[in-house]
Amino acid sequence: MSKFLFLEYPKCSTCQKAKKWLEENGIDFEDRHIVEHNPTETELKKWIAQSKLPIKSFFNTSGMLYKSMELKDKLPQMNEDEQIKLLASNGMLVKRPLIIGKQIVLAGFKPTQWEDLKS
């Protein structure tokens, strides 16, 4: 089994940069298309808990779907289970890329944070 699970949308330029970074740094990962195989509620609950990040950081707040659904105004009225169910309903709502390992969950690509993947 690969060391990391990498969830990406192949047309996303940030995902392409992240994938190139992983390859250049010799990081072993399994690639998963975030829309064709979007994260399940169970996976999201586990990853959010593991990341210790607020659930909002798992939403693709710059995405067109997020904006068209007016989620900026709706999310504060939703409980965590409702938000997770919404995230699991469409991979385009999920911040990408996501990298998941035994000890680490990162949403978005920030090379300085990703340095931890090398250890």
C-alpha cells in the first residue's frame, strides 16, 4: 500500500503542481480523482478529526459550486454532520489537493507544510 493518498482534480493547476512536487520529492502516493471518487462521509469525518483543522478548511471556498450554492452564508447555520454530508455529495466542494497519511492530513498545497511528508 502507498504511504499517502493524494486526492486531486487533474485539471486543477494547484493539484498539478502538488503532484509534480510529490514526484520530484520521491513521495510514494496513490492518486485518486476527487470528483469521480469523492470522499465519503466516513472518510471526511476521520480526516477532519485527524487534521485538527476546522471543517471549513475542507471546503473549496474559491470554487464556482461553493459560490453558486451561496455556502458562505449557509454553512454557519449547518451543524458538522450536515456540512460533512454536503462535502461528501460533490468532490468539487472539497478543497484540493488533499494528502492523507497515517499521521498527517493536509488540505490545499503549501510546499512549506508538505515538507513534513518527507520524514
